[in-house]
Amino acid sequence: MSTRHHDRTKTPVLAAALDPQETARRLASVREATLAGDEPPDGPRTVIGESWRRVIGTGLDPDRDRRARPLSLAELEERRHRSQLLRLLPVLHSHLLPAADAAQQILVVTDSEGRVLWREGAAPVRRMADRHGFEPGADWTEDVVGTNGIGTALVTRAPVLVHSAEHYVRTHHQWTCAGAPLHDPRDGRLLGVVDLSGPAHSFHPTTLSLVSAVARLAECEERNRHLAALDRLRTSAAPLLARLGGRALAVDRDGWTAAATGTAPPARIPLPRSPQAGPLWLPRYGACALEPLPGGWLVRIGKEGPPGPAPSRVVLDLSGRAGWTVTVGGPAGSWTHELSPRHAELLFTLAVHPEGRTSAQLARDLFGDDRRTATVRAELSRLRRTLGCVLSHRPYRFADEVDVELRRPARPTDLLPHSTAPAVLAARAMIG
């Protein structure tokens, strides 16, 4: 698709004050011209044009979606049970279901992989959605169903409205959907998307603002819940910490610090996936001992005895379109850390350059500007606080004694799809 089809000087169709039928007609003409390689009469909105370009690259048929197999009931229930989104449902339901019912729409909540976990709302619209495979357990990513309020929000990590023929797949043109990403307020990790969808005639310009506001409200309530839990843990741990000698931390079950003695409290420490009481090795601290507390753990730092075994293996998993992780393992067990987009870019660059990179080289790899060394050093300092001795410096690299496995996506274009880092763009082109 030619870049001239995204000329930002044109007026996007939805910016004009048109009646619904005229809007749908003009959107359809923009889509048809774009797919035919012609100059469209109006410019698609930037977010839509960029999504169409991504979807064209996947080879998706513009007349029908791929309709992937939905999750089994057992798989769906398992994902629901372990999803952090479960705690956000009361807020989403109380503020969005009345609006969905009034407008003859449905409320949909997906995980970060685009799988529909919950779907509620008007029964007639649910039946319409069933005919499109828009059901619990369905995969609603761009690769499968094209441009839509869920899959496109997952890629852009921003709220998005997709109306009528802005959907890439023709069979979805009678729909409007407004989706907003949901993040873990503690670390910014993408949890999924909340979406209102319904017939195109139910479109209202305030729908996206409503969905976005409720998504932020749900994140705020989750943040308050987290802070209240840390306060309770801090209160229960305070008498114990006051009696201890040496260094110790009181952390919740996810490793977030509630209190500390003898050491500066980090925001979070990386605990094993299934921690158990006893000795363990932690990056930054080395040998430690773990003891249970109500609602968390007591971490005693630097217990006497031989130092714990250092990690020997790193798995950098960038195989998904979102939700990248680094897993560190060794004789003392393993733990997994969710990566921000920037840290995923940094670790990918180090993984493909085992000989190491200077701060100037990394600045060029990430920003195309070797003068941005201060930003690189600050990001690597944050990473080293998490990964400890797994990373070395002068030059920056994975430690020599660590075996590194890099897991890439099956399709080269899915490698950190939102990234514009020169190192990532070069890798996509070279592999492709």
C-alpha cells in the first residue's frame, strides 16, 4: 500500500460532520480505493491507515476473516481464573453495561493476546456477534480479523474507535467498536482491552471517551487496592522488622516492597514464579532466605553461609506481539520478569550482539542517534537493578557465563511490532 494513501493533509472521514449513511459510504470508498492501489477521495485516519498497512502485510483476505478456533471451555475458564482482569470486572460492568444496554451494544473484555474472556450485553447483539465468531474464547487480533477496536488497541496500546468500513474485513462493516487498553498500574504491563461493540448505526462520538475514562478508572481502583494491601502488609511486618538485625524486606506475593530494614527499599524484587520458604538467590542481593508473612514474604538478605549459585541461563521471549518476558534460571530456580517495550528492545539488541555494545552504539541502535547515551545508561541501570549479575558492562552485554536463548515470533514482521528502533527494523528486514 503506497504511503501516499496516508497523506495527513487530507481530512479524515470521521472528522467531518456527516450523517451515518454518508459516513459509511465515504469510508467504504476510501477502503476500496486503498485496497485497489488508487488514490482515495479522503484520507483514512492515521491509526486506521497504519492498521490497514499492517493487515495487508499479513495477507488477510479483505472479504473474510481467518476465524481461528476459539478456546475450549476449560482453557477459557483457566484464563479467566488467572487473569488480573477478573478484579477489574466490577468497575467495568457497573459503568459500561448500562451504556451498552441502552445503546444496543455488547461489553467485551479480552486478555493481552486478544482472546475474548468475557462478553455481556444486549441479547440480539450477542446473537449478531455469534454469527461473526465474536464469542468468548475467540481470537480478536488484527492478524485474525483485521482492523478492529480490540486488535488495533493491542498493537497501538492506545484507545481506538473503528467504525463501519474502517474495519479491514468487509463482513465487519456493519459494526462499530471502541476499545481501550487496560494496564497493570504497578508496572504498566498490558493486561488486555475493554471494548464496546455494536451495529454501526449505534455509533456515538462519545463512546470512545466513555470507554477510555472507565478503563482509567478501573486502573486507578486497582492501584488503590494494591496500595491498601501494601499498607496492611507493612503494618503486620513492622514489629518483626524492628526486632531483626541485618537487612530484610517485607514484600507481597508478587515481590512489591511494603517495608525494609537495613537497606534502601526497591520498588519490587523478582520472586520465583512459585516461591517457597527457604534459601534462594536474588539478583542485586545474592543469597537470601524467604519466610512467609500474612499476605507476602519476609526476605532476609545476605544470610551467613556460602553464596547462592549464580544464574546460568536466560530466555528472552519476544515471540508474542505483546507481553515480552525475560526468564532467568539456574541451580537455585528460575523467575520471570515482564519487559517494557524499551527494555525488550534493549535486551534484543544485546542478544543479537553477544560481543557487547557501547552506550553510543546502543543509542544508535535504539534511537538512530549516538548522542543519546544518557538515556541508554539510565535504562540499562534500571535493567541491571532487576537482572543483577546477568548483565555486564564495559561494554554492555549478557554475562559470559550465561547461556542466552532468544525466542523470536514465527513471522519476522511480528518482532516487537510497534518498535521503530533501527536495530529492530534492520532485524525484521534481514530476517524477512
